[in-house]
Amino acid sequence: MANLNPLHFLDRVSTPANMLIEPAPNDEQLTQIFRAAMNAPDHKHLQPYRFITIRGEARQALSEVFINAVTIRKPDVDPDYLKKQGQKPLRSPLIVVLVAKLQDDPKVPEIEQILCAGAVANNLMLANNALGFGSIWLTGDNTYDDNVCQPLGLASSEKIIGFIYLGTPKVKKPNRVISDLSDKVIDWIKPL
């Protein structure tokens, strides 16, 4: 089993989905990625999330789900736009749909559960990067459409946090320029 390289946590950048090719993480690597993802902060350890993996022929089935959802949302949709929506799931070899499983808990409001799922997404992408793969976290209209959620088997209490596309980058993108920390970090001493 390949080990996660912590130095890769400092150089994670999003790779456009159409620039992700085979190989994608294998099952053993995905296990590592999911374990790292699940180490996100989680108030009361509710684990308010789950993962749906989409690869191989399932990507074509998701393409049909997207086309159907767009057709229902926009009956007079432009054919080029519809074709573009249908191509989305085919752009990378593996998609992880991250789902927030919202629970009724008096001590953990919905916003904390959604933030937990967001932290899970970030950890997933960092772990994926640490194994040498590329990724991008995408949302959009299909993310929030019941005509996508229902075929994916989501309960009424669940929400898609994003579609995370994974694979090997065709080209290594340059590292992001991190802004000066002095603009982002302050020491608080007393009330203003």
C-alpha cells in the first residue's frame, strides 16, 4: 500500500475534470483516502456524510441522469448545453459524490453537519493529492436537483455536497500562490 506523502498537502491544486485521466485511485488507495477524509472534525461523532463512487459504465448512467434532470429543469434547453451536461460525468475516470446525511440532533445544528461534510471533502482531496492523484470539487445545478438526488438514492434528509472528480492529472498544474499570511492572521489581545 502506498503511503500518503504529507508534503503533498502543501501543493494541492484543483485539476480541471477534463484533465484527469486513468489511472484513478484503486480500491486500496480509495480506502486510504476515505479513512483520511473521515478524520475531519465531527461534533459528537455523528458521521453526517457518506460517499457514492461512480466509475466505469456508471458514469454513462450518471450522464443520462444529468440529461434527464436538465431537460426537466429547462424544457427548452439549448441542445449544446444539454450535450455539455451529459459529458460532465465522462470527463474523469472516477467521481465521488459526497452526501451530507443530516440528522436531528439538539447539540449539532444542520450547519455544523454540513461543515463537517465539507471538511470531509477537503480531507478527501488532500489525501487523494498526497497519493499523487489530481481532483476537483464541483457543484452546480445538478448538485441541488431532486431529479439527480433521487436516482442516486438520497433520502429526503440528505444533500449532495459536491461531485469530486478524481484521476491522474494529464499535466501537473503549478502550485497556487499563497497570499501573505499577515493579511489573513491576526493576534487578538482584547475587545476592540
